[in-house]
Amino acid sequence: MNMEILTAEFLQSNSDFKKCPAEDKPEYAFIGRSNVGKSSLINMLCGKKGLAKTSATPGKTQLINHFVINNQWYLVDLPGYGYAKTSRTEREKWDLMIRSYMQHRKNLMSVFVLIDIRIPPQEKDLDFINWLGEQSIPFGIIFTKSDKQTRIKNEFSVKQFTDRLLKTWESLPPYFITSSENKKGKEELLNYINESNKLFRNING
């Protein structure tokens, strides 16, 4: 059965994982390089324009933003990485905040790493994915903006990226091809979250 999002509410913003909501619901974090289309994807998934603030200025998200979905799970909008116009000190502060959050949240079911499907594999993305693996943090990959190029080009881009991953990984993580414009991938992604939610309930009784 497909998951339907009936309610999506902004809950809180924090710069410290210790102040995040109670770990009583499964949680999914969305992260990616600046301008990857994260806010648009979150709004498309939740069917709510303006839930996550989209901006022409990259690097707008600077905190750990919690949204509660259907009163059953948390969606977390994290700051983008790799944005050059923020100071080094600022970037290091964000980096520490994000990594501490990911290493300590016990209810974190998956980190979704967003990748612009049109851009060749970037070291920053690969390094971040490898770090998640080293920390044993479960993750999936979301390729965004699939409406911006042809299906053949999309297939080539995904193959290029997954081939790079297979140089260091024995098997591939789950991945999704999405478009905020035509809602491609929405059903697959929500079904994946739905199945993961059941695992959370089983673990936590």
C-alpha cells in the first residue's frame, strides 16, 4: 500500500543534536551539495509548497530542521555541504554539527544523499558517502533533476556514479531517480520510507 502524506508540519530548528526531538519516531535526513534541489524535493514529497524554504541563494539551510510527517516519522532537512561562499570557520561548524547529529541519533533510519543527476561524480559527494559507510550510518542516494535531461543521459549519469561507488563498495546502496517538477520517484521513495518505518516499529516494539 502506498504511503500518503496527510500532514507535514515544521517542528523545530537546532544547531545541537542534543536538543533535537525525542528519538521516539523513525527519522530520515536529507542532505546534499548546495543547489541540488533539496528544498524542492522535500516540498514535492510532502505535497506542500513552501514547507522547506527554497531559495535562489545556496546555503540557506544552516540548522538541523525537523518536520513531523503524519505524526509518525521525522523528516530532517540538513545544511548543504560544499558551498564555497561561506567562511571556512562556518563550514567547519556546520560539518561538526551535521556529523555529530548523524553519529548520535539512534532513531536515524537513513540519510538520503542528494546528487544532481546532470553533474559527473564529485569527490565531495563520494568522500561524504564513504564517511557514512565508515561510520556504519545507513544511507540511500537520491538523484535529482531527472527532468532536465533525457532518459538515456540519466541512465548514463547513474551508471557513471554507481561505477565509481563500486570501486570502494561491494554492493550499491538503494538509489532513486527523482524530479521535483514531474514528481518522478515520489512513490518509490515514500514506499521505501514506509517499509523502513515498519522496521523501526519492530526494533522498538
